[in-house]
Amino acid sequence: MAGSRGIPHFVPEGADSMDIFPPEKRSEIMSRIRSSGTRSERRLGEILRGLFLGEEILERPGELPGRPDYFLPGPGLAVFMDGCFWHGCPRCRRRPPEQNREYWEEKVRRNRRRDRRADRALRAAGLAAVRVWEHELKGGAEAARRKLLRAARRAERRVLWPGTLRSMLCANTKQAKS
């Protein structure tokens, strides 16, 4: 059956909405969606390297709860890049697709529960977690920078030898002003 623009729509049996692609093509398209190494994650990495000069920054350390996108061992800070749709950003409130709406709503709920469990496990291990929303990287990313600096300062209080991160942050702030 042709859609309003002459594009054929494929209606899976039992489905109440249509897709312009057959299931095989939709599967191929969905398989290309990246779960790591996204443009947002790369941008976050650039911001972290700019803010925390000289600080060791590990990418995707698999041994930590929740598999953070970045980890700063010095202050013990796990950094997550959360997509606004996939993690249910309260500010963006992106609506799930009409097709299979219940599945997508439950998917976001599962992601949020998993995020909370990971944050609790990190805190139990004496580490701090910060979650940067995708929309916070827009424009100059000042919201993300402020959030990361606040989280690093809070995390530093948990570290046995405070002061190293604070002095590094002060040096970065002075460099940025000059």
C-alpha cells in the first residue's frame, strides 16, 4: 500500500502503525545506531581533556559499575554521557515513537533504573558519578563544563589526598582567563 507521498508503507501483522521500511531494512538501519563512540561522547571527551589538563582520563573502563564513558581516577569521578531520548531527560521530555510506544517507554524506564543502580554501586565503592545530558553539550557546552567542575570538586572531598585536583582546577581557571 502506498503512503501519502507515494512511498510504500509496510504494516507488520498485528501492528497499528506503519513504517516506510520493510523489517529487514529497518533492522539494518537500527543496527547502525552507535552505542558508544558517538559524536556527543567524543565532544564530552574533548571537554574533559580541556578542563582536566594533566589528569588521567580513562575511556570506557569496563571494570566499573555501569561502564562509564570516562573515568578520572584522581578524583574518583565516573562520567556518563546520557542521550536525552534514551535516558529520559526531564528537560527535553522527548516522546517515544508512536509505533510500539509501550516498548519504548519501558526501555527508557529500564535505562533509568540501570543508571540509578550504577550510581549507587559507584557511591558504595567510594566513587562519584556525574551524568551529562546530551542537550548540555549544545552551543558552548557551558552547562556541561559547570556540571563537570562541580562534580569534580565534590568528588575531590572523597579522595584521601585532597588538593591535587583543586590546584589543577585553579591552574586551568587561570589559564582560561588569560
